[in-house]
Amino acid sequence: MAVLPQDETPLYGRAGYDCRSYSITACFIRLANLMNSEIIGKPSDVPWAFVFERVDMQPRHPGQLYEAIAYLILFFIMLYLYKNYSKKLHRGFFFGLCLTYIFTFRFFIEFLKENQEDFENSMMFNMGQWLSVPFIIIGVYFMFFYDKKEKENSLNQKRGISGSNIANPFFYQ
């Protein structure tokens, strides 16, 4: 994990620096899920299907492997962007990219996985997909809209205007 000096950096700003390690960690977690026959995929006849002997002898989609590959790709994307564009990209971009990428991929990969709970069988989307949607929205916000708010706050601080003074019609400079 990246070590940062003690400053006023908010948690999501610090998380942006750490997202590179989050993606590679998630990759290894999914590989461990594969080894332990956890979170299995739906039965399939694709040539790369896995047989999970602990579960049954049916060939199944290796959903864990798909996720591990996606997280590994994210790791390299984050390294590339951080190395080449970290000064140009605003604080929160890496955090937003991490959330958006991981949870968008998770939303779609869930179609290839078996439902983990019986109540999900009657749902259009399973619980993993429903829980991914808010994180995708939060990630998009941090990638594309957060910087505008920060620039506005920074500009107001330079002018000597605080948030409470903006709403006060009796404030004069």
C-alpha cells in the first residue's frame, strides 16, 4: 500500500493511490476462489469450461478466472495511467476508475455465475448485480464530476468565499 504524508487528503484520494494494489489483490482472491471451487459458473459447453469436482462433474464457466483476468488487466491499466498521466488526472479519478471498472465487469459476469442464494432465482438481476449499480454510479461521479466540484471549491477559497458565505445575501466583501 502506498504511504502518504499526513495531510488533508480525503479517504477516497488516498484510496486512489491504493487502487493499483486493490486490483491485483482482487485478482489473487478470485484465483483462490477458483482453486477452492467457490462461486461457480453456470454449466457450459465452451472448450475452456472447468469441471469443479467438489460440486459436480458438469463443465462450467470459470467465472472466477474471468474476474481474475479482468482485475489483472485493470492492474496494468492503472499502472500505465498512473505512470503516464498521474499529474494530469484529478484526485479521485483512480478511485472512480477502480469502482467503475470492477463493478461494471462484476455486473456482467454475474450472468455467467450460479445464484448463491435461492431467493435470487426469481429476480431479474441477482443480488451481486443490484449491489454493483450504486458503486458504478459512485465511480462515474468520481471519474467525471468530482473534479468540477473541487475546482469550484478551490476557486472560492482563493476568492475568500466559504460555502456558508455564498448562501448569505448579507455578506459583502
